[in-house]
Amino acid sequence: MVYPYMVLNDGTEIVHTQVFEEDGINKIEVHFERPTPSGFDTARCQLPSYTWLIKEGFSDEEMQLFDQIVHSHAHLFYKYGANGGIQIA
């Protein structure tokens, strides 16, 4: 399952997976996606290792921002990933 997290000013949408277990470790994947005329710019980071699995179309500066977001929001990605996403009523 994938849950919406936020949309940045440039239209980049951030979503994250539910918590999943792999090799005895609870993991989350955070996806960054922005529409372009020919498709999408895409980046994907896996927590808790902070490993970037995909980096396509985003600049180095944008990737630095995304890295900061992933590091500073990791606890929230895990919280919301374990509870079915952000609950807004």
C-alpha cells in the first residue's frame, strides 16, 4: 500500500509505503514524483538505510533537499506507514 504524504510547490508529490519487513528489518520506501511533458521525474529512497534506489530527472540540489526531507521526516514515515497513512478528517 502507498500513502500520500505531501506535495511540494513545484508539484513533486511525496508518497510512502506501509511498513514492510525484509530480512528481519522494518522498512519503508519514500517516493518522489513530478510530472513532466514526457512522463515523470522519479526518486525512491529506502529506509532505514537511506539508500536511493532510483534517481531520474531531479537535479543534485533537489536530491539534497529530498535527502534532508527523508532524514528529518523518517520517524513520521514509519509512524504513518504503520498506521495506514496520515489520518486527516
